Amino acid sequence: MTTLADPVIAPRRKGSTDFIQKIAIGIAILLFALAVFAPWIVPFGPLDQSLLSRLRPPLGFERFAAGHYAGTDELGRDVLSRSLYGMRLTLTLAFAGALIGLLIGGTLGLVAGLRRGWVEDGIMALVDMQIAIPFTLVALLILSLLGSNLTVLVLVLGIAGWEQYARIVRAEVRRLSALPFIEAAWTAGAGPVYIACRHVLPNLVSPLVVQFTLALSNIVILESTLSFLGLGVQPPQPSLGSMVGLGRDYMPTAPWIVLVPAALIVALTFSVQIMGDWLRDRADVRLRDR
Amino acid sequence: MIPYLIRVAVKSVVTLFAIATITFIATRLSGNPIDTFLGDGLTEEGRAELIRYFQLDGSLWQQYLAFMRGAVSGEFGLSFVDRRPVTEVVSDRLWASGQLLLASVAFTLLVAIPLGILGAIYRKSWIGSAVMMVAFAGYAVPSFILAIVMVLVFSYWLNWLPVVGNGSFAHFIMPTIAMSGVLIAALTRFTRNAMLDVLGQDFIRTARAKGLGEARVVLRHGLGNAGVTVISVIGLQVAGLAAAGSVVVESIFSWPGIGQLLVNAALVRDYPVLQFGVITVAVAVVAINALTDVSYALADPRIRLARS
Amino acid sequence: MFRLMLTTALAVLPLAATAQEITVGAANMAPYLDPGRDHSNVGSQFYYNSFDTLIDRDHTKLEPEWVPALATSWELISPTVMELKLRDGVKFHNGDPMTADDVIFSLNRMMQATFPPYVVRAKDRLANFPEAEKVDENTIRIHANREEPLWETLISLQQVMIIPEAYTKALTGDPDVAEDSDFEAFALAPVGTGPYKIESFQPGEKLVWTRFDDFWGEKAPLERVNVVQISETASRVTALKTGEADIITNIAPDQLSLIDNDPALKTAGSATALFHVMIMNQNHPKLKDPRIRQAMSLAIDRDALNEALWLGKAIVPSTHTMAEMGELHQPDLVTFEYDPERAKELLAEAGYDGFEITYDTAPSYYTNGVLAAQAIMEMWAAVGINGKIVVGDKWTGNSPDLMARNWSNPMYFADPFGSFGVMWAPDGPSQSEGRFNTDEAYAETWDRFRYSTDVAVRKAAYAELMERVKEDPAVLPLYRPFESWGMKTAINWAPMPGHIPYVLDFRAGSITLAGS
């Protein structure tokens, strides 16, 4: 069943890459590179304050402060430097969250697929429950109750998408188990762990890579939303969402504090999503070709 | 069919029970409301007085039993903050959220279904690509960004639209759009794909072969058949997406709804409001899920006719 | 379609303040309204319009000048007994006439409190008053345990505003008994004697005042006032611009120019009678050495914070004192200074090894609080203190792990007792939360400061207390924040120096609308 939560079912172009996809992938790679190399490229430290040059506008406006190309924020910190560091943190959290989701969901899915019976029923009931619950709301409540720190935040982001992996892995495992070569391996006396590692995992790589990429963009949105509401990354540490949230008070006077990180969030989610979509197309082609 | 219905009912009740219990545990784990929001400048005796006053002096197990007994008999207690019955506090807010949700669903249907159809019919031309771009964009722009950029442009710069509360039609415009962004994106894609599936099927080709106009084919046969899936999917997913969006949108537009209420209640540890609020939302979500399950079942003869 | 929507949108935007009706966009709306139980900065905005005390003061003046309110005269008939004559013909909003019984009920609900929230409030400021007693229909007496230097000040507290007895008792349960649930119900349907009656009240959302025509004094200048909560600063400013609000509260200095640059709008503000303070835990194992806490204070350049975050409009004090405190104002005392070199020396002497010092703050409760915290971390870093901010809504002032955090010390009434005195009394909140220690000597000094009827003795005792704070710091007042209100130019309103912080005084003479 397709649900609305599945991000994209795009036009199938049989593995070809169109113009928009090329641009989007280019942007995604550029943004990743900026995040990775942020410490070496940014002109200022993300926490360096200059109380004398607060709220200065970006290049091209009056009162521009030299070197601060995207302006400064309410403590005179460089908006561009903070945004790139913020993106670095946002992406780190997203990768960590997606990995945790992959680990939890992948393991449970594998177990559910290999072991039938009440184990499978139990795990699938958990999956159903996770789908039924509006998770953003749950995340909000957990964080406002427990208080936010990076560990709790990463765990919450990880739990956010595990059920998608579990469903994919379980379905794939069940499909594979029915195939003759696996049956043969069973008969030959191979243990479940051996079968999982030798035969199942290699076949899971490509659907999981696709799901991982799509989850990445969802987690970026979730993290930004939580941080925007003040429940995610805490000051003075910048993340893109918290910059938008804390900068909101200054939006009428100094919109750049908000617009620069907001634009980065949109660019990030947009390009990563198109990239995930493109990966899915290619994976489908490969699967079909086999 | 009957055994299936029983299974759905049991599943719903178990889910609700689990949610109520988890909420209870989460609240008690998170510290007590007196230290959290009344602690500022309290003496030791004052603190003890307030713990008695809020009936937080029993053991956790006693509190849990009291909570469950209350829940079963519909008694959820008084808010710690304003000492009103929580049922009243929550129901005041529920209608405001409900209005916004309905407005968003209506707006989503109005925009997304035509867009999805256009996307399917013109999938090979630039119109189709444009529709897909809109769909991507809706997904990529988080609702808080959509909301604050609209506020900046339409309220602050242009002074066109009001930003506070739910007093009039104009108040609905920006919150509705902000809530609908993701929904429109999702539903547009879904409609488009459902239409593509349907348009590729035999009876459509037959209809075309009979010489019916393209518009009639699409509207009569295509939409009619795709519509069933579209609507059940809305039921299944809207609740979740909307519950998430509502917190953000309600806080930005000072909308007196339940999302804002829950987050505030969590921040000040107003357990009774939080517990009842979460249960209310959970009942709504679980009910919608159950209805969706049942409607799928009714549509699917394998389930409808199954005997256990 | 779009044009149509726009026209509709414009049509429903409220027009400029229509005659005698205004809408206030408040950063916070109280969750309940009971002047006795409340001492928050949120609630204090609202009580003065709807409730009266026995004795009031001239709020246009900084120096206390007592004026009759529900009592027409008062005198001390012995050092510990005050007799007050009550005003005739006062009515409550529900139509009941005010009687001596109502007054006794209101006073004793605090002075002999049984309802826990009242107990808590009465203990810290009304502890010297065991009871109020009725003499005849027009006369009451208030008794004190000890000779009281602050009679009028304490009888004009918000906590002892007058509420109706019969109405309150009849709210729930037995109509002749004051149950806890009566007080809870009262807080949602409050009734007083002031010039505005509370027409409707939605906790945490909205309050509507309408003019009370039977008010005993000069009638209210406004027919109707709607107060709506708009928590986000940006939304409040936008609401003022779109005309949804006529007055908005709590504007940070950074937003002032934005409003002042608009010819249709203006701002009014003042340095509030409240300190944002940094508190430090004397009992944290790592902060036991007072030199470390002294260094934490000395490292903070409060004037720089003022210049940067408050555009120089806040007031940075040399000691815990305010001009509002009249004769007890002691600006010459120097308790708190900026001296980074001295801070470095003290840290070296104390053998500070670079351990992390946490500084807790609430995300939005204190205007500029998080900003100040971040700036303070940089100032600490400059003298070698390794600071870390912890942002959270949870109150951590009572946690043994607390190292430092921000807090506020409002002036609950115009006396050092009403500010420093409440918070830092022996066995007061700071001590019972375990982050502040007092000994017998401190208690003895505090007692002289609290109860001496000789102003000179009180001043000297207060100076001694400040010396103690300097030697073994538990608090550093950062500044008196500059709070501003934005409004349409047609509205003539400004905060008055004789009020406690944040009071929205809309009584006759306090607000006028041009053209009405």
C-alpha cells in the first residue's frame, strides 16, 4: 500500500537523469561539501560575538559590516558562518538519526522476516502503532517533558522513521526466502545468521539506500521543526531550525537572520528529496533488469 | 466480517490503553509541576502544601490507579494551572483546531485533486513537470517556514492579512495554507499516480475507444475510480500530518487550538491537561484509522467475506 | 478570486481604535485571576483595573503618597493595631454592596490562610499580621505581631485587594463556608470593586473588561478593553501594524525603532522596578569557595550588556537598590562591579582548574535572557571561566546541581523588603531552596532591617546585608530591564512610576484616546 507518508512516486524515466535532477543533485552535493568543510571555509567562528556590530544587513545594503556577507545576528555573530555550521549540525543529526532508524528498523524487519509467528506479529503491531501515531507530536511531547539535549534529540530523530525500514526489510526478506537459492541454503544446513549476511543483506542494499536518502530529508524537516520550536538544538549552538526560531523576533527588522537559514533548509530538503527519487528510479531499473 | 471488526476494535482499545499508560509514565518521569513552574521562590513548607493540594502525594502506583479509574469513568481531574476541569479546557480548544483542520482538508482537496489530474493527463508536457515541482516543493518547505515567510510578506510588509487568532475568514487564510502545504504535496502525487493507474486500465481504453471525449473519460471513469483510494488515504494520513503541523501553525498564528495547548501543558507539567489532551488526540487518530481499516475491508472482498 | 479574498480580508481587519474601545496584545495572559494568590509579572498587569485596596497611592509619583481608596481614613491606635474607616456606597461588580464583613473576609483569607496558594503568598510578606477584626459596620482593625514600619505599604499590596465574601463562598459547595474550591472558582470568575468589571475571561487566552458604571470613584475612561494573548514578539509587532491591536506589551529595545519609525505608532517605556539577576549556588561542591563566585560576578561587564542589548536604556545598579524605595534607596553602596583583572586573580587564588560552570536560563521568559546568557559566556571566557548555557523551562533554582542561572527579583512593593527582602530573607525562598546560607548574624541584621522603625537603622542594616552579599555572593543584579509598550499615536498611555512592574493602569487619568 502506498501511503501519503511515502515521499515520492515520481515519473519513471527508466534510469535517465533529466535536467532538474542534475541540478538538484549538484546542489545536494554542494551543500554536503559546504557542511563538511564548514570549519575551513567560514570567515568567522559560529559563536564569535561582536556586540558592537549587531543586526548588520547583508552585502549590498546600507550599514553592511565588512566580511559579514549574509549580515550579523542579534549578538553580532556572522549569519553565514552560523548557517553553514548549523547545516553541518543539522546534517550530522540527520545522518545519525537515519542510521539509528536503519539499525532499529532493519534489525526488527530482518527478525520479523526470518522468524514468523508471534515475533513477527508483535513487530508488525509495533509498526502499525508507529504509523498510527502522529510522530511529530510525540517527539514534541517527549522533548518538552524530558528536556532537550543532543542525545535525546538524536534518539527521537532515529525513532522517527524506523518503521519504514522495517517494512521494506521484512517484505524483501519474505520475497527472498521464497526464492529457490535460499531454500537450497536452508536445506544445505546454513544457519539464519549466515543466510542473513550472505544472501539477504546484499539484496537489501539498494532499497535501503533509497529509503535512507528519503528519510534524510524527512529528518532534516523534523529536526528543523523541533529546533524552531525551541525543543531541539539549544543555543548558543546553531542549527538551521533554531536559527529560524530564535531569529523570528527580529524578522521585521532583520529578516536575513531568518531567511538565510530558511533558504538553506528548503534547498537541502528539496535537493535531497529529488536525489532520493532519482536513486529510487535507478534502483528500480536495476531490479527490473535483473 | 464480524471477527475482522472485533480485531479492529481490540487493536484500537489496546493502542489507546498503551498510549494512556505511556503518557502517564512520561509525565511522571519528567519531574513534578511544582518544581517546574511554581518552584520560583517557594519555601519548603509551601512546597509540601502544594504537593498535597495537587494530589501528587500518593505513590506512583496509587496515582496511576487513580488516573485509570478516572479515565474509565470519564473523570480526568482539574488542570494544575487554572483549576478548571480538563475536559472543559480541552474541548474549548478542540473546536478551534477542528475548524482549522477542516479548512485545510477542504483547501487541500480543492487544490490537490485538480493538480493531480492535470499532472496525470499532461504527464509528458511541461504542465506535468510543473505539477510535480509543486508537489516536491510542498514537501520540501516545512510549514513553519511557509508560515513565517507569509507573515513577513502579507502581514508585515503588505498589511493585508491578520496574524492573531481565529476571529474571521481572513484569519483562516495563512494558517490554512501553511497547514495544507505538505498535504497538498502528498495528495497531488497520490492523485496523479492513482489516476495514472486507472487511466492505464482496460475500461478506460474501452471508454476512449467508444469515442467519449477525453474530459468525460477522465472525470467520469478515471476520477470515480481513483477517488475511492484517494479518500481512504486522506482519512488514514491526514490526522497524523495535521496533528504535527497544527502545533507549529497554531503557535505562529496564536491559534487557540489543541496543539499549542498540549505543548504548553507539557512545558509547565500540567499533567491532567496533557494526559487528557493526548488521549483526545489519540482517540481521534485511532478512530480515523479504525474507520479507514473498515472501509478498506468493505472494499476488499477477501476480507469482507473471510471467516476466521 | 484573489481580489475578492483580499477585499474580504481588509474589511474584517479591525479599524483603528473606535471610540472608547481598545484591544491590547499582551505577551502573556494569566491562567487565573486572583489578586491574593498571584504575584507573577503576568497577573500583576490586570488586577489594578478591577480591584481596589483599602489604601492606595498616587501612582504618578515615585515617592509614596498614600491616598484613600476603600478606606477613607486610617490611624494607628496602638503600635500594633491600625484602625480603618471604610468608604460608604462601594459596590462590587455583581451588585453586592461592600461591607465590613467582605473586607475582613478578604484580609483574613490571606492573614489566616488555609487555601495552600494563599498560605504560600501570605508567609513571605504578611507574616507580621495575625488577623483583621470588625469593629462596626464601617470600621475594621488590623493587628500586627510586632511594631510595623511598613503599615501602608503592606496594606496596599495587590494580595490584600478586597473581594466579595458571599459571592465567593457561594461559588461551590456550602454557600456559607469558604472551601478551597470556592477560591479556585473565584480565580476563573473574579469580582472586585474597581472601575472595570471582568466581562469575560478565557484563561491563558483572552480577557474582556467593560466599564463598571457603579464604580465608587471617577468612572473608567474606556467602554471596553479586550486583552488577547499574542506570545510571539514578531506577531505582536505585526498585529500592531495591521491594526489588530491598539496597544502591545513587552517590546524588546531592538524593536523600538521599527515602531517609532511608523508615523501612526509610538512607544512608551521605562526601566522596570525589577532586576534581572544571576543567582549562584553557594552550596555547589565546586563553587563553595566564594572567590570563584566573586570572579563570576566581577567578570560580567553589565554596562556592555546594557549598551548592546538594551541600547543603554536599562539601569545597571551598584547594589540591590531602586529609586522607588524612597528613603531606603542607597545608590552610594557599591556591592557589584566589573573588574576582569580582579576576577582572574581570584580564580588563580582559588585554584580554579577550568571546570565547566553551567548557567541555566529559560528560553523566552526573560526579555533578552538567552542573549544576555550567551554574552555572559563570552565575558566569562575572557577571564578564563569555562561556561556553558543550559536552556530549559524547568525551574532549576532548587536543584543541588544548580551552579548559576538567571532569575528576576521584582519589587513586589516599594521597599527593599519588597524586593531583596522577600527573596533573600533567612529561611526565605533562596535559603529553603538550598542555594543560599544564612547564619544567626545575618538573621539578626535582617531583623533590624525588616522591623526597625528608625529609617537610619534600617539603612545601616541593609548596607550590612549588602556587605555579606559581596563577601559571599549568591546573587548579582544584572540590570533593571527597559520594558516598552507600543501603541497607536492616538492613545495616550504610559507606565507610571508609582506602580509595581507591568501594571496596565487604564483608570481615569491614566489613559486617554485622542478624539474621544
